[in-house]
Amino acid sequence: MTKVHNFSAGPGILPSEVLQKAAEACINFDNLNLSLLEISHRSKNFEAVMDESRVLVKELLGLNDNYKVLFLGGGASLQFAMVPYNLLRTEGTAGYINTGVWASKAIKEAKMIGNTQVVASSEDKKFSYIPKNYEIPTNLDYLHMTSNNTIYGTQFKDFPKTSVPMVCDMSSDIFSRKVNGNDFALIYAGAQKNMGPAGATMVAVDETILGKTGRKMLSMLDYQVHIKGGSMYNTPPVFPIYVSMLTLKWLKENGGIAWMEKRNQEKADALYTEIDRNSMFVGTTAIEDRSNMNVTFIMPKPELEPEFDKLWKTANISGLRGHRDVGGYRASLYNALPLESVKALIEVMQEFEKKFA
Ligand SMILES: *Cc1c(COP(=O)(O)O)cnc(C)c1O
């Protein structure tokens, strides 16, 4: 098989050894002579997978005992609704920082559930930066933010300081760098960017903030029901959870978050340095807010895009086109992407400049 440099924005690249083990488990899981896909989620073999996944999440995020970890269906998009449904009191107000498409979708859902206030926004400049120096009202039930803006390529380098419980959509940068998980009342992330395949969403929640909304709760949308059921109130997405566990184990065994943060910084530094040096490309976001996960850039001469596309496709590079809403290019440097793939891309960019500048 030819090695492909996979810059896909999501579902994204996974470590090849993880895919190998996942493939084996589809045929013969734990030497049961049964597939992982055809055994009960309540079997002790799968219970062990669930337990280990939870432990790894807590360990890698450094979470205290008051946090519960869930793996739910419905994608990160369902969390846009579940968060206000579980945390926004019927008489309360939720605060949101609007930094892009995903944050806007989260705001839309919250507005359906209760009072919602946009505390800060970067919509005025097409979400090309992270808002700074805004006031956070202290009466909010929670403050929601998106740590990494997958589509626009910006990332919070520092999080707000506030007494209001913070909720964070970390779908596209979870486990990519050191964060203090205990600073957040709730963290959620769809698995398919940095953790595993699509189909499972990780939710880590401080249990003490739940059960205060005054609303009658539908069971499937109630975090407390899922906590009580050990993430097995209904049949959980077993395969995505298993592969997420393998990925988290891979991360831990190779050096954990400290190793990953260093590796991700190296990849991002290399690529941004090239974008800034190369006359054929410009970055699209404020320099201090540049994402280490999704690197967005455009060409001052867009008429040459087909030529550049030919070059990178020939170099076995995949998934480089920008999001359909913003155009240009986006290189996603998720955890499993090796530095050598970034080097391959840089080589192509340099070759392109030599030919066409
Ligand atoms: C991809 C993404 C989502 C949407 O995830 P789904 O699992 O498709 O619902 C939400 N937030 C962010 C930051 C994302 O990158």
C-alpha cells in the first residue's frame, strides 16, 4: 500500500497500529473467536474496554474524582443541545463565545432551550481571530467556547478566567496539548478528529453541576441518566469507543500529552514558517491565534490552484482542500499525523514556488 499523507479535517488520520488492532478485533476480539461487533456490550470483555476508556480520558485530562466520563452517540452536534438542556436553568442565562460555524450552531440550539447571550464574537472579521478583552457577566449558568475552530483555523491559546462554569467543545484539539481539565465544568468532543472513528462523543462532566435546571428531562438527553447507566443506558457505540481506547493507549504509551504537545508544536511551526516564507501562500488567521491543528491558507494567485492541486496529489497528499464555506486550503495536523507528512507538504510548496513564482 502506498503511504498517503492524510491531512483530512475529519474524520481524520488515526495511528496505523491502532487501525491494525481495530481490524483484528473485528474478526477475533480478545481471543473470544468472536468479533467485537457481535458480542454484548454488557459482556465483561466490553465492560473492560469502557472502563479503560474512561480511566484514560480522566488521566489524560487530569480530571478530579467529581468528573464523570461518558461516550454518547449523536456527535458533538447533539451536545450543542444537551449542554443547555442539562445546564441552563429555566430562568437562567447561558453565555457563548462565537468563534465560528460550530460555535454558531451551538448558540442556535441553546436559543431554542433558554436565554442565551453572546458574550464575545469574531464574526466581524470572518472568524479569523479569537476575541479578547471582553467582560463575562457573573450571573451566567455557564460560558461555552470552542477551543479550536476546525473550519477557520483559530485556537484559544489561553482560556477565559471566570467564576462562571466553563463548557468547552474540544472536538478538534482534545488531547493535542496540555489543558487543565478541572478548569472546565464540562468538556465534550466528537471522536472523529483526534480520538477515534465517528460515532462516539466523549463528555467529561463535573457531576456536581447537574440536576439544577428545573426542567423535566427526557431520558436519552439527560447526563444523569447516562452517568447512572455507566454510559450504557442504551447500547453505546461499541466500535468507536474501542478504537478511541486504542488511540488513547497509543498516546499514553508513546509519552502522553507532553509528547503530543511538543510533536504538534513542531508540525505547526514547520508549516506556518513555510507559509510565511513562501511567496505563493498566505495564512488566513491572526498570527497569535493560529491553530496547531487546522492550518488554513490561501493563494494570492488563486488561478494557480489547479497547478498546486496537481503537485500535491502527485505527492500522495490527501485532504488539503479548505472547508466548502471558506475555500483555499486547510492542512489538518491531528495527533496521528507524523512530522514527515508535514515535511512532504512543505517540499511540494517549495517546488510549487520554484516553478510558478
Ligand atoms: C467536527 C466538529 C463538530 C461536529 O461534530 P459532529 O460529530 O459531526 O456532530 C463540532 N465542533 C467542532 C469543533 C468540530 O470540529
